[in-house]
Amino acid sequence: MKALRFENDELKLAEIIKPNLENEALVRVVKSGICNTDIEICKGYADFQGTIGHEFVGVVEHAADAPDLIGKTVVGEINAGCGKCQLCLNDDSRHCPNRTVLGIAGRDGAHAEFLTLPSRNLLKVPETVSNEQAVFVEPLAAAYGITEQVEIFPDTCVAVIGDGKLGNLCAQSLALESNHLYFIGKHKEKLSLVAGCNIETVLLEDAKKLLKTFDVVVEASGAESGFEFALDLLKPRGKLVLKSTFHGAAKWQAWRVVVDEITVVGSRCGRFAPALRLLENKQIAVENLISEEFNLNEGVRAMARAEQKGVMKVMLSITN
């Protein structure tokens, strides 16, 4: 089968053996989404070698332990746990010490014709959710997952820094909880994508008037500078939520966190079921985040396109 792989510091489309794991479900990938994490992996993030990609929608072709899934359109939780530790037994493999992560750690990913995951990781996609929408379940789950870690009430003042794909989803999903959501970014056209979502948009150059304003700040800019600016925006004893993943060491002034008694929260993966419900209930708009779609055969070019300024979500259409 064809797969988009990062190996020996090179991104390439390769022919590899179709996966065949008796204890996992086989999924024919229909569409996949290129994520900033994919781009960072190709710069050295996570030291991953293999097929990249973790955002996908597909059709189950084989599932020995879950025959009811065969022929169903599904998305898949990206963390595959051991199934034996206390975390896994509590139905949360996101921090299983022996987990593999689709296209990120120890497991080939979704930019391929087929992938495998444990059947327990798969969720059926409601009929009213399109394939294009379903590709966004993973990043939307990551965005809405913030609410698992930080309590947000209608009167909580929240800022999201970064007007890219993840920042947009964080802003939309948290605006369902807070009546005071500010979306801060550099690009008017990107900020305009949340029009009508009960969100106040602010250009970065105008955001200095908001210093020491927020109870919660979500840093989703993908840039090291976002961390320091987030500290500028937070009230004393505020909460800083870090969503960016990038390759390299971040420099920050630890004394500011100490003096203002800031709580720093690292936030990675969220649960898929709530994200699917948000899409099914038409509470989140994702179609306007799609910039372009390429065939898997053009995967290398698609990755290059996804890196360009101003580009939002680039998708891959997988054909067999």
C-alpha cells in the first residue's frame, strides 16, 4: 500500500506492506488531515520514524473482536494503551505509560491507504457528520479537552492566542462555555472565520490594551513568543493552558509564573465522543477551515503547501 513516511530525515511517498494485526481493526482510510504536529515531526519533534498523520476518517474492513464495526465509517482515538494498567482499565489510555500514538510514537499513522487501531479506539461517525467534518474530530477533541482540565464558567474571561486551525477550534469550543471569549491573532481574515460565534476578535497589535485581563489564557500560536505574551494577559493566579507543540527548547521567565502564582496546564488530547457530539449538533463550524485537498500521491507537495503562510487545513484524499 501507499503511505506518506518520514524516515532518515526524508519525507517521501513509499510502498509498504499493508498492516495485518489480528488483534486490531483494519481501517481503510478515506481522508486524512495534515496537522502542525506532522510538520514538526519532519523537523525532528518526537523523534518519530514511519508513516505520519493522526487525523482521519475511514471505513472498517476487518475487526475480529467487533464485527458490528465492519463497513462502518469511523474515527479513531490516537492513543493505543496496553489495556492492562489502571488508566486503561478506567477507559483512558491517553497517559498509559506503554501507549503508542498514531503517527507520533511507536505506531504508523493515517496518511496511508490503511491503518490499524484497537477496535476499542474506534467511534462510529453519525450520518449527519460529513467525512470532511469527521477529519476534524481529533483536533476538536484536543481543543474541547481543555474543559476537562480547567473549569470554565459563563463569567470566566478567556483569551485564545493564535488564529490558526487549533486556535480557531479552541476559541469556538470554549465560547460554548464562556461569555467572555477573546480570540487574538495576526490576521484579520483568519479571525473573521469565527464571526457569529459569540467571540470577540482582537488583532495582536491591539491586544496590549488587554494586559492583566484574563482568568484563563490558551496559548495556541505555535510560537515561543506566545508563552510570554500569555503571561502578559493573565491576571495574578490565572491559568495558562499550553496547546502548542513545536520542535526546540522554549525560553521563558519562570519568575513571572512564581510572582503572579500562575497555574501552567499542559493540554494534549481530548476525548472523541464529546467532539463528535459538537459536530453532530452543528455547534462547531469546520468547513471554512479547509484550504485545499490533495490526493495521497501528492502527499509531499501537500505537506509543503500546509507549511505556507496563510494556509489552514490541508487534507489528503486517499484512493486505493
